[in-house]
Amino acid sequence: MEDQATTEVAGWARVRRPSLQELYRAHSPGALRLAYLLVGDPDSAADVVQDAFVRLFGRYRELRDAEHFEAYLRKTVVNLAKDHHRRKRTERAYLERHAPEPARTSPADPDQGLHAALLQLPERQRAAIALRYLEDLSEQQTADAMDTTVAAVKSLTQRASAALRRHLEGEEPWTS
């Protein structure tokens, strides 16, 4: 019976791994929220999450412990968001050389204003804030997801918090 919590294989009890469909249902909403916070666009966030699941599904059988799937997924989303920003920088550089930048309008919704402020932060600061406070991860979990040290996470979140605070107080937040 494949739906039981354990199955017996050659006389040994083996814990049943969740199906890929179960993992997607359980983890895609959180991964999508994280990706949106990191890339700032719902369509790009959905693409990042889809790519993350495709990468992890390809290696799912290789995972030693299926309980760590969420951590692997989170780290993959963070790395794919970095890749997304690298591509965007390359695109912007090309467009700056070949086309004028369109005029920007200020958001009317305060939540959009805060989201826009988050998107003005450098990528690593934004990732640290999103993982640490919005995903409610510990400093160590955040460091693991970002492939950095706890000290770097502390520094990144402190600088990002200061910039957001200056923004909310109406000062120019994006100067170091």
C-alpha cells in the first residue's frame, strides 16, 4: 500500500517520501511569496518558483532527507532570484545604451510603496530582510539560504532596516 506512512521493501521498513505533487502543494505558496519579495514581479516570481521546483524535482531521489526539501527549495529560490537580477542588470545595461528609460510613476497604495522601497534595496539586503523577517527564519537559516555567514546576515539586515527606516521617515534612504 503506497499511501501508508511506511512501506516494506525486502523486509526493511522504509518511510514513504511525500510525492512531488504533495511537496508542490505544501511548499509552492511560501516559495512564491519569497520569490515575489526577492524579484518584485508576480510573473517573474512564478517563473523562479517553477524553475526551482523543476531543478529540485530532477534531484528529488538524490535527497538524503526529504524533510530538508523546504530548505533546499528556499536556497534554490534565492539563487534563481540572484540569476534573475543578473539578467535584468544585463538587459537594463543594454537598454540604457539603446533606448531611453520610460518615466516612472509613484505607487498610490502604501503597501506598494513599501514593496517598491524593498525593491530599491541591494539584492543581498533585500534577500536578508525577506528571509529573516518575512519568512521568519533564524539568522543561521538565513545565512544557510544565502550561502553566507551569520555576521553577514546581521550586517545586511541592519543596513537594510536603517535604509527602510530612513525611507519611512521621508529621508533619502538609498545612500550609504
